[in-house]
Amino acid sequence: QDHLNRDELLEALNLEFVNRTNEVGVDINAIVANVYSGNLVQFVCGLGPRKGAALIKLLKQTNQRLENRTQLVTACHMGPNVFINCVGFIKIDTNALGDSTEAYVEVLDGSRVHPQTYEWARKMAVDALEYDDEDANPAGALEEILEAPERLKDLDLDAFAEELERQGFGNKSITLYDIRAELNHRYKDLRQPYQPPNSMEMFNMLTHESPETFYIGKMIQATVTGITHRKPEGDQLD
């Protein structure tokens, strides 16, 4: 690290903090309760240092525990654009709420599923359980499917994506597959253990080259920095 430009190093570290924080998600109530983890909020996409600090300050001043994501707007006065950008990375530990609240507990608030696609997640649950639309209780079906997510595997998500595209939502195939994966395991930690780079990976990082741009047989320009003469040994003597 001592050989790197400081500004470039800080930019790279900041990018990693952003990627990892949003990959894991932020339990907003746990963050407020733990002073050491409060700095994570600044790395949530859509917030940044200023908005993140303001959110934490407001929650601490009001001594409020968020019971659902909607309260980011109703109680924290978050603007619609900021809410849409950041809400998918802010999670509510719905299991921790237990019976301590009389409000409706939205189980999807503890997942990576974005509120804009909650209806699609509920539709997937209803279809997987093969309920009639008229008799279905989407919220109940969702809770049931979280207990038995293996029932989602037979869903025809490609057909669902085609229907959404016909309705003008665009190609949402990747989104639907992500929702199904999330319903199988809410906020599963997808991080991989650190693996030190091998010699080839280290060379590519230092030279900014890759096997596609630097390969055997490629004509290159080089500067000779020194010549060392070694006496021939063994088979070299022949």
C-alpha cells in the first residue's frame, strides 16, 4: 500500500466499503443501538455521509425503533428518490420485532427485495402454493412460502417475466430470479472468503494487463535495465 497513490487507495477502499455494505445490508435498528457500526450507514447507496449521519441522528434523538421500511418516509421524512435508491439495502429484523408491535410486520422488509417489487414476490408465493387468486391471502402465502421455499423451484419465472414485459415493466427476468433466491434465504451472506492473489493475478494487477492483452507471442516494447553474465553449467556446457 505504501507504493500506491493515496487518493487512488482511498477511492478503492471507499468503493469496497460501498460494495460490501450494500451486499450484506444494514440492520438500521442494530446500527442505532451500536455506536461502532453507525459509520456503515454512510456507505449505503443513495445516502452517503451527510444523509446517513442525519438519519442516525434523527433516530437517536427520537429514540425510535423502525418497525417497517415505510417509516423511513413517514417518520424519518426521507424523500421519495432517496427512499427508492437506498431502501433495498436497509433491512428491518422482523424476527426481533416479535409481539412487541401491533403494526403489520412486513416480512419482506427483512430481505433484499425492493418495496417496488413486493407484489411480485407475493404473486410468486401465491402461484407456488397454487392458490386461487380469489381466495388467496398474499401475505399469508408469503409467510408460508418462507417456511417451505423449496416450493418455489417449479415456478415458470420466464413466463412471469414475459407477462411483466407485456405490461410495460421491461425485462425483469433477472429481478424475478433474484427475488426467488432471496425468498429461499433472506439476506444470505454472499461474500466469499478472502483468497490472496496468485503470481499471475498479482502481475496483472501491477501491469494493468490481462491474459487477453498480454500473452505469449505478443510483440512488445521493452527497456533493457541490465545484463548479467552467468557461467554455463551442466547441460549448458555442451
